[in-house]
Amino acid sequence: MFDRTAGAYPSNEFVVQRGRRCSYGEVRSKADRLAAFLADGIISRGDRVALLLENSPEYVICYFAILKAGGVVVPLNGNIPERGLAVLLKDFSPKAVIVHSADVEKVMGISPGVPSLCHVLSLPAGRGANPGDSCKIPPSGGNARVIDAGDLISSAGKGERPYGGVDPGLDALAMIIYTSGTTAAPKGVMLTHRNLCANARSIVQYLRLIADDRVMVVLPFYYSYGNSLLTTHAMTGGTLVLENTLMYPNVVLDTMVSERVTGFSGVPSTYAILLNKSSLKTRRFPALRYVTQAGGAMSPRHARELKAILPTVDVFIMYGQTEASARLSYLEPGELLRKAGSIGKAIPGVTLTLVGKGNRTVDVGETGEIVARGENIMPGYWGKPEETEKVLRDDRLHTGDFARSDEEGFLYIVGRRTDMIKSGAHRISAKEIEEILLEIPQVGEAAVVGVEDEILGEAIKAYIVRKDGESISAQEVLSYCRKNLPSFKIPRSVDFLAEIPKTDSGKSKKYAIDS
């Protein structure tokens, strides 16, 4: 797929980051060189290669190089603590790791406990380093040796023959993406070449992506939503404009204007930051055509605010899971206000069904579990057959998300199985209460959890982040809830936080709030 695009659009910009501009032809040439090196005794077909790089041109080059060499890409957060990294590396047993030079020592310290690890490829770029900087090579440890791979991708070779690569087959494993661990320990989701291509085709179709599109990427590529931005634009010849942090949101907005960005993608917390902590409301984006949101439910209030600020921009509300290569459903922009709170309908090539007890399809308005079928559905979790059997049954993915449909077939998420609060005789959706809390003008973010209660089993507790400069008391919050919720859904208590803990992909980590 990538070679076809690079052949059609060799001079198109593929990756732009802080003044660095890499064309499709340049990325392909460098990926070919690295792939040939990897295939020459570093990895064999099916070997896993951990990619511990921040979003960068180097990441994209290494991503396609690993695939061309017949390997399996396992992208990980480079900032993960040593202990957590050791657990993951032991889980998927990589043959090689590609890492910034600053992190080589950390990986080598772990390597004696990872017998499969033979090669650590060190790249100089990243974290303020220049691509031409030399790599510091520490002594080898365990079975691993360190290789300075900077020269392999420092410049594109001229006159070199394109590397044809190793073709492992469409149904061979291409990636392992670890879930974000918002409700449990991360699991390695296995995705095939077929999975990734099928999902990319569907997304390209409904977003109507073309070679002229330029997307602002603030989501990490090791997150399935971020990875989908990479695959869809690699399919069409579009451009990835990279910004690795939202710490300074106005810098991101400046880049969107100067780079004439046509698309933007974020999770709910991304838009909460832009709506509450940036100058978004006073900006103009002449080139912006669409924005997408997934990775959790956007509150109807935030959706209305966003549309009011960007009246001529298409707002796509989307739903998916890592287990589905990213995407399962989307809401057409024209339905945003009429179907507020909906995740829309299935994407092209996917069938979604709501099922209840006994695997029975539920009636309109009745709550059921979302069950999905399509070429984008994973073959399973890495090394976890029992976990796989729990979610893959009858050739369908049982998502663990509960929803209802209206008379027109639009879906509305009620909550996750793990996000339902069992209070007395009631099963209560935390999401429903969070949406009510977010209607309060002074509230910027909200998280609702169940806490142990001797009588009810679980009582409802709300955590709130006030908007900058705003003031509101717990009693005022509860008063609003009493006016808008039945008594059994009113929080028992309200706590205020400076921020809600989140995963690196921006999802709320409710289990970490009190830890």
C-alpha cells in the first residue's frame, strides 16, 4: 500500500515536524535501506520489533521498514517506566528494539531479563537531538548488542534499487498494539495487514480523504487512533503534521494555520483543553475541512460548543476499539445536532449488532452489547487465548460496550461493562452522569466512579475539574444533579481535582484517581 502511494506521489510531503519536511520518496528510500539491513540477519519473518520512538519522521521510516522486512511492529510509549517496559517486553518477546539513543541504557538494563532480545538499534533523533548527532553506545548486556542505526536513515540513497521487501501474506501479523489500560492491565492486540488495510479504506471513504489532505497529529502513533492517522494518509498520499504535546495548545493552533491543516483528530480531553485552555474561540482556520473525535464519548455540550466555534467545519463523532484496528462507527457531520450523543452507524465494511442475554438481538430502544463483524477485527490478544475467547465468539467481536438504537438505527452508548455502577438494585451508567455534570458551565472535566458502600454495594462519587478562573461548590453541583437526574443517580459526594489522571492517549484513568 505504502509503495503504491510513494510511487504515485513521490514529491508529496508525507511528514512535517518543526521545519523538517520529508517527502514520500524520501521516506520510502530510507525505509528501504533500513528494511534491507533488518532482513539481512537482524530479524526474520514474524519477529517482533519494539518501536520506542516519539512521533517523528524516524518513527514513520522505521514503521514501514519493519513491515517491509517481514517483521511485526510493536509501538510502545518511550516514556514508560523501566519496570513497566520490562513487563511488556517479556510479554511479546521482541527480537529487536529501535530506540532513541537517550533510552538505550534503559533498554540494555532490562535486556538480561528478555532472552529473545538480540539487537538494540539506536537512533540519534528525538528529544532535542539533531539527526546528525552521534549515538552513545553503552556496553552490551544480556544477549543484546547495540547497533548505531543513525547512518541508515540519515540521508536517502541516490540510485539505490527499491527494496521489494518480504511479503508475509495479507493475513500475517503486522502489529501488536497494547490497549491503554484504562480499566485493566494492557493487552497486546494482534492486527494483521488485512485488518489495517480494511480499516484504513473504510476511514478514507467516509472522511473523503485525498492526497491534498493534511492532518494535525497530536495523538501518539502507539495508540490505535493515532496509528489510523498514519495508515489512512499513507494510503492516500496525504500529509502528517506532527506536534507531540498539547502543553502549549496555542502553538498547535498556530501550526494548524501556518501549515494549512485540513484535518484534526483528538480524544475528549483534547477538545476539553482546546475549548477551555486555548484561543480556539477567536481563531480562524481557512483550510480546515473536518475534525474527528473518538477514544471516549464527547459530551453533547462540548459537541455543540465545537460546532458553534467551527460552523463550516465537518465534525465527525466516532467510536471504535483497538481490537477493531481503530474504528467501528461514525456519525455523519450533518446529524451532529439532530442526533446529539450518538456514535452514528457502522463504518463501511462493518456490521454492528446489539445483543442481550442468550445472544438475542435486542429491540429498538433496548440496551444491548455492541457486537461487531468485519475485516478489521483482530485475530486475538497476544499470548492470551482465554482472554481472546471471551471477546471473539461466532466470528464476531463482543466489545463490552453497551448501547441502544433509535428508530432510525443510530446508536447511543450507555456505558462499558466495566463502567457500570451497581448501586442497590440499579445498574447506573457513569457516562450518563458525566454528561449531566458537563452541562454545568463552570465544569471543564468530570469523572464518575463507584465507591464501596456497605448498604448499596457501590455509591456514586463524582470528580470535577473546574474551568480556569471558575468557581463552583459541591453543593451547587449536587443541586444541579437533583434537578436533572433521578434520585438514585445523584452522586453521594463530589471532589474537586486540579486534573483527572489520563493515559498517554488522553483517556481518563478512573482507577488512578484515588491511588
